[in-house]
Amino acid sequence: MTPRLLERYKAEVAPRLKTQFAYKSPMQIPNLSKIVINIGVSEAKVDMKYMEASISELATITGQRPMMKRARTSVAGFKVREGMPVACCVTLRAAKMWEFADRLISTALPRIKDFQGVARRGFDGRGNYNLGLREQLLFPEIEYDKVIRMRGMNVSFVTTARTDEEAFALLSELGIPFGK
């Protein structure tokens, strides 16, 4: 079964973008290529249970097993040595990517208290967008009682758009609520 957001992209969003930017080929139309979710776990250097909890929560949210990231270099100021676990991340593609984007847009973002829209300054100049979430409880799959610690996450939308203007048009057409 095709994800709901992918069907909407093919039926409504792609034709609108083609006319808006006057693309000659359908291959020029911007598309989502992947979504990367990253959680920094600084407490993992003290106790590994924080990393395990973050990995299980991220797996519950995305439906895919996260990778544990280790420090590449030692940083004395942060009390981190080379090889210590510092983060976990997931790269979503294809159907899982579209399902996650749909759940983020339709259920997680509306649960933010006093939500005014996401910031427009998250674009990187090459057509990709980064969004920071303050807590994992925005997703209904996470049970409040089982959360050890509130943890934020970074969600990166990697697109095939060449400019930030094209990426903004794509993401706003998909339903990401941008603020003023």
C-alpha cells in the first residue's frame, strides 16, 4: 500500500510545482530523498542505559533500528574520549520516510503547545531543511511513563531541490506549517 503523503505528492504537489517553477521535465521537480533523525545522548558517557532508552524510543518512533554514533575525537572540555557513544540516528527512505513525514505533519507538530509554525530559517542554502523538536513525547507511540529523560531531536529533510525557494515550496505544499 502506498503512503498517503506520497499519493498526495504525485497527484497534487508535483503538478503544482511543475507549473510554479516552469519545469520542462518531471525529473526536475523537487522531491524528498531522505529524512535523517538524530538524537544527541550526552549522558551515555556516564551510563549506557540512556543510550539504550534513546535507541528504543527512536526505533518506536521511526519503525527502523537506529545506529549508535561514537565520538571521532576526544574533547576534554566535554569530558568525551574518542570512541565514546554520543548520539543515535536513523536515515529513512522510501515508504518509511513518507509515513514518518505524514505522522510528523499530521500528529506530532499539532501537539506542540502554543504552536506558531516551524521556523523558516532552517534551510541550509542547498535545498535541505533542519527542524529541531524539544521532546520525544510529541509522537503518540511513546508512552509517558516509560520515558527516562526528555530528549530533543533533529529532523533533517533532504530534498532534490537546488534552491531554498524550491525546497520551501515543496515542504509547504506537503503540509509543513511554516511560521511567519
